[in-house]
Amino acid sequence: MRGSLTTTAPDEGIDEGINDEGMNGEEMNGVGADGAGLDGGRVGVAAGAPDTFAAVAAAVRAGLTAPQKTLPPWLLYDETGSALFEEITALPEYYLTRTERAILASSSDEIVSAAGLPLEIVELGAGSATKTSLLLEALLARQPTALYTPVDVSPTALRLAVAELRRLRRLRVRPILARYPDDLVLPERTAERRLVVFLGSNIGNYEPSEARALLAGVRRRLEPGDAFLLGADLAKSPRLLRPAYDDAAGVTARFNLNVLVRLNRELGAAFNLDRFRHVVKWNAVASRMELYLESTVAQTVPIPALNTRIAFARGERIHTESSYKLTRTAQRRLLVDAGFQPEARWYDARKWFGLTLARVPARRRSRLGAS
Ligand code: TRP
């Protein structure tokens, strides 16, 4: 998941292609490998399809002409990037995915029960949904059918999710391809209660103010009694954190550098991958890992589609991603600030990763007559 998330137009045929007998791959028809064919507003696709040429061009222009060069994280998740990210999640150094999966493996039943049945599940930044299938299986053990709405910026990831979940016959899957968090419109609910899940420590990829706004936006779109499940990595020693973002096999480096391959392909840019390197910094003050692409020489890179050339000093960096690491208290505060009531938490034995279940509180009634 990835990158920034969410949003769909409520009236754009989200339910088209959903088969009442269960999920199928039909709803993903029209989702091309690089977002081609997404503009028609069909098949669970947001009105502003995420990966259009115009969106990429605008983001790259803004990012690479800023004083601190930057590229938005969602650009990392093209088809190759999504596949590399799946590889990252299986790396020995990348403890996050397997730790979160272990918590879900042992606690999914408790989690869905605590959320309150019957439920439907919406996932922001679903990725390939392999971890979420544990929650969905627990849910289907307790109710006859269920609806799952994965939202992701990557068509590749959504296709993987659909394929992964095909085996759950009583599940309906309604994938939504979308990116932007500011205008999240959730399709009409089908169960009494909705559980929104946000896993993979994706919340940490947002700046703190964005993270609060994103969660508050989700909360506003839910009803009292609905639930939210946040999966987030916990602050720990940088000696443990750093290898997760700079693995020995170099997969994370390839993942990061792939964004330049994408700009070469989609914008005709001339980035030479031998002249950039993957750099990871731990920022102790902000409590975040920072990922950069560093220019190893002074160079100028033409980007024909933008009709521009970008100059890099030797050692100059493009910021591509941050991954904030919050303490348990800070995770709790983030949820409370967004208007949620934290109710229960689950951790792995080492307390490296936490899952927090939070509730949308009853609306405060206006106190007529009270002074
Ligand atoms: N949410 C993930 C994280 O912060 C995303 C991620 C994992 C990631 N590895 C990465 C992003 C490497 C960029 C590069 O851990």
C-alpha cells in the first residue's frame, strides 16, 4: 500500500462487475498494467484515475523543481515496484510484514469479534491483501458472507488481491483503484458495521499532520460504532530498523531506483541508474527512516515530456519516502486526535509491531437545556 490512498467517486459504477455469488476477476477488467484504460470511470476506479500521465507529470515537475527534490511515494508502485515491494515483504531484514502477519494469525478471531459482528471490511492500501486474508477468514468463520473493499493505488496490487482471495468463496470483493486521501467516499455499506483496516505501517509513510488529517477524514466518513484497525511499526533501535530499509540483497535499493526507470519510461527521462544510489538515513529527531536517491555525480537529466532538464549537484538527494516510527503512546494519541477511541491492542512478543482497534464514538448530542 501503499503510497497515498483512497477516494472514489460514489456514483461511478463501483458495484459493476460484482458477482453476487462471490468475487471474481471481472471487476478488474479495464485496469491496464500501467493504468491504461482507467479513465472511463469503470470498475471501481476513482474519478481521478491515479496513474494518468498528467498526474505523474505534475507530481514529478513539482517534486524535482523544489529546493529539496522529492518524489511522492505512490510513484514507487508501478508494476515492477509493486512486485519488488512484495519481495521486500519477504526479506529476512524486513520484519514488519511477518510480525504483523503473526499477530493477525493468532488474534484475527479476537479482532473481528472485538470489532463487533456482522461486519464488512474496507482496507486502505490493501496491497496484495495476503495478511488481510487472515482477518477475512476469521470473519467468514463467524458470518455467512462478507464484503471486502480493498483500496489501493496499484492496479497490480489489486489484481494480486483479487487472485489471492478467489479461494474464499463466500467473500465478495470490491476493489477500488484510488490514491488521494482528501476526498474518501466510501461506497454504500452492506453490513451493520464497518471495519476500516490500515495495515503495514502505511500510516508511517505520511507526515504527522497528513496522518492526522487522513485518519480524521476516515473517522468523519464512518458512523458511530464503526471500527478502525491500525497496524503500525513501533519505535525501536535504528540498528534494528535500518536493515529493514537497506537489505543486504539490495531489493530495497532496486525498489527505490525503479522510480527513475518509471520516469524514463513514462516521461522519456534520461536517468542513468549507475549515477544514483539508494541512501537510507535515520532521523532521530523526527523518529523516521528517510529514503533517498542520491546523485553520485554532478549531472543534468533531461525530461522531455516536461520540456525541462533537472540539474543535480554531486551528492544531491531526491527524497522518495519517509517511514515514521511511533511509540505506543504516540500511536494512541494519533488515533485520539483523529477522534477515535482506542479500545484494544495486540502486539507480537517482542513488542515490535502493534495492532490497535479503535471505535468511532457516539455523536455528542447537543445538550438542549443544559447550561
Ligand atoms: N509502509 C512500508 C514501511 O514504511 C513501506 C515500505 C517498506 C517502503 N519498505 C519500503 C517504502 C522501502 C519505501 C521503500 O515500512
